[in-house]
Amino acid sequence: MPTMRAARLPANLPICPPKEPVVRQPLISSAKAVELAGLFKIMANDTRLRLLHALAREGELGVNALALAVGMKPQAVSNQLQRLANRGILDSRRNGNGILYRIIDPCVVDLLDRGWCLLADSDKRQNE
């Protein structure tokens, strides 16, 4: 089993609060499944995942730095950041003439770590 790498969380980002394990929860309701699918739909975008990964690594970044990191135009990056912010995944603050974005939900970094782990494990199984 691969070791989980430690996520570099911004100093002010709390750890994802403990929750009841999913296997101990009642079967998910239709309404909650639709809500969860909507969250996964927002996350299931390669550009947004790259932006989230950059923010998880660096803590806070501006649009231009993120655009440079992912090789996109700032306007396109800004549109993607707005979708993540609207969902409550990111927050922003003004810094002089620019705006810095950061992940505000620590569970997002945990989800990225789990996705990375799943990808590595499934790649390993396919190559066996």
C-alpha cells in the first residue's frame, strides 16, 4: 500500500473534522445523493483539480500565478475559481491590486489525497 503524503495545509486551515465513517451511516437519501453528485461534478474537472492541487501545495495564490501554473489564460482560471468559490470550496481576499485564493474546506485536501491514493492503487492493480 502506498504511503499517504502529508498535505501542505495553510497555517489557518483547520484539519478536516472527524465524522462518522460512511459505512456506519444510514443509506444515503436520494436528495443527499443528488447533492453529493453535484459536489463531485464540480470537482470532476481536470482544470479545477489542477487549480486545487496548486492551492493545496502553496496555500494562497493569485489568478496570474495560478494561470501560469496550469498554463491557461487568467480569465479562464478566474472563471474556474469562481465556480469553486460559489460552491464554498475556496475563499479569496484582496491583496493590493490583486486577489488571493485559498482552499477553505480542509476536507477538499483530504479528498485530493484520497483521489491520489486511489489513482496510484488502481494503476498498480492494472499493471499487475
